[in-house]
Amino acid sequence: MSRLRVVHTTSIEYDAPVRASYNEVRMTPATLPGQHVLEARVEVSPRAAASRYTDYWGTHVVAFDTQVPHTRLDVVATNLVEVEVPPGRPGDTTAHVGWDDLADRALQDELVEWLAPRTATRPGPDLLAQSREVAGDLPPHEAALAVCSWLGGHLQYVPGVTGVHTSAEEAWAEGRGVCQDFVHVGLGALRALGVPARYVSGYLHPDPSAPLGQAVVGQSHAWLEWWAGAWTPFDPTNGRPAGLDHVVVATGRDYGDVAPLRGIVSGGGGSRLDVSVEITRLR
């Protein structure tokens, strides 16, 4: 078990005063089997009235609006989370199903949102052909593991060459991208094979050698989960299962369902965004 404190700070500076802004924050970790939230708060400056709700995908959302003129908006999410490996994580083969099971119409209807192609995740013909070759005649769980492990050797992690609107096909053609692109490519490949898969956003502690109590520069991160009888989390960017250093915040069909901060403003002109994540391992 690990206990992690995560401080996620987002600051936006505007070229001209914003008269009002309306925002949604998805930075509160989920309470799940194997993940327990001990503390969670979101602070906003300028101060704003906030409401909380759970969205369609089960993500905790803080919604707020600021009605006073401002040239800077700060959002700080502070969370304390315990993470342990729950039953059904990688290594448990008792629940795995076959291709005939995944082809069942009732099951496909139940999992349709994790199977349907999306603009962000739709694979191009080259990715589709290669992923089918990698999957071969393997059963669904082993095929998904093989494809997601293979992706890391064909995509290079390079920040700044893609954006939030880059599709899986575009990232694959570029051959470079960030965690969001690795996940979109993985989702596109798995769904095209017939394996239900979903996008997971959260945080990653990047340094297992950091001593307890030492704050390190962390990451707002993304990985995926596939379903072959049970949900299996895998981090294609790092080529390994998600583990005790991963904190789940949200799940969705693609990045568009889980963006940490989104909103609209009245006024403001241009803007500059600064994001930082600090993670401290306490246990």
C-alpha cells in the first residue's frame, strides 16, 4: 500500500480582465476498490461559489463560476490517497473471457460505450492492420496485453508535438506524442479488435527511489483499462500495468470526457496556462 499527497495547481493569466467565468474541475481522485481518498479539496482564486456532482462516468466534478472581474484564475486541488492492488488486477486469469463471449450481443450492448469508435480514438488502416497482426490468435486478455506492450516500441514520448485535439491516427502517423496519445492509440487498436477499453486520467508518482516525505515533480497522467472478464489497468506510455504509483481520477471514452479543467469566459482576450503537479509519498 502507498499513501500519496497530490497537489495539482492550474493558473491562467489573461491579457485583459475577464468579466465572468464558468468552470468544471475534474481533479478529485475516485474512491474505488483498492483506492481510498482520505482528503480532497479544491480551492479557487478569486473566491467563487462552488457545487459538486458526479457526472455520467462516475467522476467527481467541482463546478464554480466567478462573477468578479479578474486577470488571473488559480485552481489548487489537494488530495491525500491510499492505493493498494485490489483483486482482479493483472495476474488474475480466473475471470478472463474468450472472443465468443465478447461477441455476445447482450454484452456488447452493455459495454457499447467502451467499444464504439470515437474521432479521437479511431485507428487508421496502418495501425489497425499492425495491431491485428500483433494480436494474432491470442485470446482477448493476452491480445490486449500484447498490443499495448507493443505500442511503446512504435511511439516515442515527445511533448509539444501533439495537442488535446490530436487523433489516434494522427499521433500514430507522427510516431510521437504524450501519454494522452499513447492511450488514444491503444484505445483505437483495442476497440477495433473487439476488446472494450476506456480512458483513465489521474496522477503518476515518477520516482520510486524518492524517500518518504520528499515532494517530487509529478505528472498529470493517462493510461487505459481493457475488459476481458474484468477491468485490467495498463500504462502504455511506460509499457507496464498501472500500480501503486498511479492515482485514478476519472474514466471516460477519451480525453474529452475527463479534461481536468474546462470552462468558458466572458472577456479576457488571450491567455497563458501554467500547470504543476507535486506528489509526496507518505507511506
